[in-house]
Amino acid sequence: MKAVRFYAPLDIRLEEVPITEPKDGEIVIKIESALTCGTDVKTYRRGHPVLIKKVPSGFGHEFAGTVYKLGKGADNFKVGDRVVAANSAPCGKCFFCKKGEYNLCENLDLLNGAYAQFITVPARIVQKNTLLLPDDLSFDKAAFCEPLANVIHGADKTGVKPGQSVGIIGIGPIGLMFARVAKLMGARVIVGGRNPMKLQLAQDFAHADEIVDLKKYPNPAKIFKAFSDESKGLDVAIECVGLPEIWEEIMDFVRPGGTVHFFGGCKSGSKVSLDTTKIHYGNLKLLSVFHHTPYYFRKALEYIASGEMEVEKLITETLPLDKVEYAMQRHIEGNAVKFLIKPWQ
């Protein structure tokens, strides 16, 4: 098969490699649609200690396709089934799994290899996090299940309520999906970003109530506060950039008693300084949510299948496998939201 493999930062290669035969409980999926992701871009630029444990490695983790081959005991599926698989599944046995915190599973192995014609899915992911697609749902849309599952998990833990004012800084694909989910949960949504393409999608896809071009405002906190009830500050502020300085600044956006969600993951080793007076006497709730769980992966498929999440609007361009590196460069330049990779083109 043809597959893009990661060798080192800024070194990915399209190669001919054998299709890995499925072991007991595993399945081989013929990939029909894959998507680029900000995590893939970070990995391309500097590697990843969790995703890339050895090289060369498969690359990419958002995909959907058809079952091509079954390992012994993979009885929940048959050849030809249309499916979407997550990039992980919890063990169900460790300290965190026993507490129901499945996203923190100590044995959470992450699956890579979506930029390829086939992918062999481990038995645990087959059993817990591989889902049949509705007949009328396209592979292109289904491939969005993994990133959307992270967002739904984050929005649920944030506790977004109807009528709340929710502000989102950073409108890449995750921020845009956060804005759309918050709207579907009944919130009034204001978003802030700098990229014209993404600002337009905040309207066309997320249907945000107010859209702020941050290039025009030296102090966006004032704009976001003005959006809230009596200009007290937002009920909820969500950081989707992953920069320590934005983690610090977004504290100024919320009202006393409000919630700050640090969703954007910063570079390893990053430190921030927070105003303890504002946190304590302002009675702020601070949280951060990582990854997804089987429950939220299923919820993501339900959202997409319902038609309420028009995820296809987030696709910048459709590309073949030999253009994956081009896609990474476009992301780095800020000229993309999501690329749809079609391995058979």
C-alpha cells in the first residue's frame, strides 16, 4: 500500500509498505477519507513523545473507511462495513478507568497511520471505539468524529447552559467546532481570531452571534465583556490557541463566578502566571479537558449524522496522499482549516 510515514521533524515520506496483517481481534480498514489536524502539524514540525514512539511511524489519525480484512474474533464487523474508528481506546482496568476517567487511561495507546490506503486497527479500538456509519453519512463527514469528540467532551465538562455568554479565542477547526457546539447547546457565542478565512467560517459554519477580528482591537477583553450581560464579563471563556500568554489574558474575559476553560494545549514545559486574587475572590472555575472517551466519540457521530454539524464546510481542499507535506506547509502558513486526504486519488 501507499502510506505517508514520519521519520523526523520536517521529514515525512510517501512510501510503498506492506499492509499489516490483522492479529486476533484486529481489523484492516481501507481508508476512504482522512483529515489533517493541528496535532499532526505540531508533530510534523517537532515530533511528538506520545504519538510517535518509534520511527519510521504511521502519520495521521482522523479517518473513516470500509472494513477490508478481519482478524480472528473480530466478530462485530464484516468485510465491506462502512466504519469510523477513533485513534485510541481506554483499557478499562487502570486506576483512572476504574474512576470513569477514561481519557486519562494509563494504557491509552494512540493509533497513527491515517495518511495511507489501509490501516490496521488494534483489537481494543475495534472493540470499544469503532462504529458503523449510517448508510447516508459520507466518509468525508464521518472522519470528523475524532476531533469533534474532543470538543463535545470539553463543552460538556465546561457545563455550557442555554442563554450563557460563551467566548472563544482561537478559531482553528477546534475553536470553530466549539463555537458551533456551544450554539447548539443554546449559548450566545462570541469568537475572536485573526485569519480572514476562519473569521468567515465563524459565520458560515459556527453561526456565532458576534465575530471579532483581533487584529483591529488592542484590548479584546473589553469587546468580549461588552458582549456579556451588563458588561460584567463572559459566563464562559474558552482558550483554543494553546499559548501561555493567551492562557493568562483570557482570565480578564470572564465575570466573577464565571468559568475559564484552557482547552488549547501549550508546548511541553510551558508555565503561566495567574492572578490569585481574581481567581479566589472572583470565585472563578478553571478547568482543562484532554482527549475524548468512547461515550463522546459516539456523541460526535450522532451530532454529525443529525446534520446539525455541517463539518464539510471546514474542508479547505481535497488532496491526494502525495500532497500531505504540502498540506502541512499550508497549515503552517495559516492558509488552511482542514484538508481532506483521499488516499485512492
